[in-house]
Amino acid sequence: MGNGKSFLTAKESTVSESSVNMESISENWKEVFFKEASKGDHYKVIVKSKYDEIVQDVLRAKLSSKKKSAQQFKRLRKFDVIEIDGTNKLIAKFKDDAALKYYVPLEDMYDLLRKAHLSTGHGARDRLLKEIAMKYANVTRELINLFLSMCQSCQQKKIKRRRGLVSKPILHEEVS
Ligand SMILES: [Zn+2]
């Protein structure tokens, strides 16, 4: 209810308040992204505290010889934990020859999407989805859409393209 509206308001104020410092813009976007993504269930995000809790629970369930709870059974079917450089990472339960897929806590999601988006030269949704879905278990189409709606460069390109459709073609050199 009214989520879209408040999101737009936040977005606009973020842009107008910080036009100088690039770092602070990035931080603000991250905050807006975080707030927006934690709102809807459809984003299927896991916040860091929950992520840590699942990691501990899965480890306990794997090591314990005691009878497992229904929730532990459920989690063991879905998750596994591997240690990388001394850090426990939550991964999707390994299935045959499928690739290893990491779960990403919401707190790390923005940076991950940003990196993938920039490294693909402002890659579009399907490109990103393909790239990211190979390695990560919980980066959804909805999250990518949310991120892309916040990329100013992509949004401006979109507007330009739309304008280009209605106006007569003008030859010009684009600075890219
Ligand atoms: Zn972009």
C-alpha cells in the first residue's frame, strides 16, 4: 500500500539533496534499496541477522546427533554451509552437478548488483539475471528490477530512447 509512492519520494529527495558527493549518493541509494527491498515478501530477502541464524542452525543440525526439529529438517533440505577463508557461507543445498550457489544477505545485495551491473557495462535485467543466477541463490528478478530502477544512467538512457521515438531523428554524437 503506497509503497511505490514513498519510494519515489525518497528517490527524488535523495537526488536533489546530494548532487556533489558521489560516495554519499551511493550510500543513499543503498539505504533506499535496503528499505524498499525489506518491505515486500516477493523480494525474498534474508537480512544478515537471519542469515547468521540459519548458518548456525544448519551447522548445529549437521553436527548434532540429536533428533532434528521439523524446522531443521526443512532447513537442511534447502541449505548447506561451507567455510571459505574462515567465514561460514550459506549455500543452496548441493544437487548433483548443479553449480554452487551462495545466498546473499540483504545487506550485501546492493553492492553485489552494482558490481555486476557496472562490470557488464550497465547490463540489462536478463543479462544480469543470467550472470548472477549462476552464482547466487536468492537474487531475484524483482530485486534486479528494483536495482535497475535506481540506476540513473540507465533511467536517463531509457528516457532518451523514449524521446527518440516520438521526435524526428537527429544525428548527434553521443559522449559515452
Ligand atoms: Zn545502469
